Amino acid sequence: MALVLIIFFGFILIGLPIGVTLGVAGVVGLLQIGGENFLVMAPKRYFEGLDLFTFMAMPFFILAGEIMNRSGITQRLAAFADALVGYLRGGLAHSNMIASVLFAGMTGAAVADSAAFGNTLVPTMVKEGYSRPFSCAVTVAGSIIGPTIPPSNLMVIYGSLMGVSIAGLFAAGILPGLLICILCMALIAAFGKRWKLPKSKERLSLMRILWAFKSSFLAILMPGIILGGILFGIVTPTEAAAIAVFYALFISVFVYRALKFSDIVDMLIRTARITGIVFLIIASASILSWWMTFMQIPQKIAAFFLMLSSNPNVIILLILLLLLAVGMFMDINAALIILAPVLGPLTTTIGMNPVHAGIMIVLALNISLMTPPVGACLFVMSSVTGERIEKISYALVPFLIVEVMVLFLVAFWDDLTLFVPRLLL
């Protein structure tokens, strides 16, 4: 066991890709427990790690997000958000948050949101008088709403691995995502008064709202199509993702006329590249996960937690601290694949609802997207805007505190996450 752990953490420290690290550590684990006889299981486990129909939803959602970004739908959503709240002090920062909520129902990926709004909203905010670090921080803080409000690629992975209803997870993510938006907007309002943040010169206008709504109506309709189809049992998540791609492509080409053939080819290449990276991590992690199961590591970790305390609240706190710590140093897809089989049974042992536990785990890992040293959204925002990660991280601290507060509410107040699933399912 020690050799596998040394290889795993050693490869991470020297900066090898996480997919390679997981695969090598898993293969060494197989050799250690069964020699060459067990080594022949590696290709089988590699294939079986991806042999789930629901995983097909991920490339479709990624492609839908690419289409939305490339066709200018992002700007339409931002304009609608600005028409709603732009007149407030710190209006563009508020608009950024609202736009993140609207965009969340289309991509399910925080990194896509960071890239999209980093290219569009951050330059606009800086031009209007906001500091660049603050503009980047607002965008990064809003980006994790994407994988919290459905659809969410992390929820697809968790539901597929743990046999938890993906529709239930999607429904459960709605209120926590909206709560993050509301509290971050309250924080922006407080900053607005203290720092005299800019506000739009245009006053609140019903005509402007109606015009912006008309311009973005077809884009806003997309989340309703996706969620409605899934929650009411009309389509599976994978089928809904395919419909999302068709819908986004249709309105982008035939309604907005904003895409060319060369754009579609480029988007397909980007989608294949992103999907390949994620699937490599999932497949490689399945080998390591099998080794962990054979070595009864999940049971040992659960026994260790229960030895520390039999109080469910204390165990939940330990789980949250573990997730936040791991997420600071590991790709969240890999962290989820490795930790879900460990923590899922533990949460069942202490009586947590599987959907409630899933949302807690997903949200904790989402938050790690904005924490150094390996927060993916931080790196994307830095590369897109040219701002230093250290400055973005410092400006993010208040938003990080607010979102961790929401995480604790989600973890210790199950009605917050289960209200919508109980209402709809």
C-alpha cells in the first residue's frame, strides 16, 4: 500500500498529468497484490470505468457550452442580466452573477463559464472602473454556480458511479446554486456602498428589459428544455444533453446566424480534447479505485472516521474538511472518482440521504475550483485576463467565505437540498 501512495503523491508533486498518475499508481497496485496475473485486469478495468451510458452526457454538455460561447449567446445573456440589475451600485458585478446563473443551465462546467465571462465581462468591468482583480474574483466566484445549478458534469459522474438519481441531484442543486448567487450579490452590494463601485448610467427600464429578454429568450429557454425533460422523466440526462446540442446549434446557425462551418470543426476538436482528458482521468481512476476496494481502504477510512466520533455532525465536518483539502491539490474529477466510493458509503452509515450527500460532495469540490494552488478557474481566469493568480486569490477571499458558508448550510440542513427533489420527483 505504501508504494502505491508514494508513487501517487510523488507523481503529483513533480507535476505529471493526473490521468497518468492515477493509471500508473493503479497498475502498480495490481502488480503488488497479484503480480502479472492481476495485471491483465488493467485493460478490462480501464474499459469498464467508461462503460456507462450516462457518461455520454458529458461531451454533449461540453459541446453545447462551446456552441453557446462561440455564437455570442453569452453576450446576450449578459445584456439581459445587465438590464435587470445594471442600475444598482456595482451593477456590472451583479450582472456577472445573474449571467452566471443563466449560463449555468447550459454548460454545467465552471471552467467554461470562467473562460466565457473572462473574455467578455471582465474587460467591460475594467473599462467601467472596476479593478481587474475584483472583476476576475467576481467572475470566478460566479463560475462555480455553473456546476451547482443543473446540468452539472460532476453530478453526472457522481450519479453514474454511485447509482444515485441524476435527476434528483440536478433538482437538489437548484436552491444551493441560487443561494450562492444571492449571498454573493449581497456581498457585492456591501462592497458597492463602501468602495463606491460604478453603476450603469441607464436607469431601470421596462422597455430595455423586454428588449434584452426578447434578444436572449431562445437561449434562456434552453435550461427549461433540459431540466424539464429530465425531471419529468421525458428523456434521460444523456438524451437531454444531445437535445441541448441540437437546440444550441439550431438557434446559433439558423436564428442568430453566428456560426460558420470552420467554427463547428474547431468546437468539435475542443470538445474532443476536453472530453478525452476527463475520460482518461475516469478510466485511469477506475483501476486505482478497484485496488482501493480490494485493499478495503474505504472501509478502513470509514472505520477511522467513526472511531474519531460517532456524532454524524462531526463526521460531516470531517468529510467537508477532507474534500476542501483534497480539492486544493487535485483535479476535481479525479478527486470525485477516488473519494466518492469512500465517502458515499460513509454518509449512508450516518444516515444521510444519498442525494443530499452527493450535493454536499459536489459543492465542496466545486468550491475547490477557486482555491489555490490548483484551482482550475483561477488558472483559466489568469490566462484569459493576464491578471496574477495571487491578486485574484486575495480578492476572492470574501466570496470564498460566503460560498463555504453555503456549503455548511447544505451539509447540515438537508431540507435546503431536498426541498425541490421532494417537490418534483
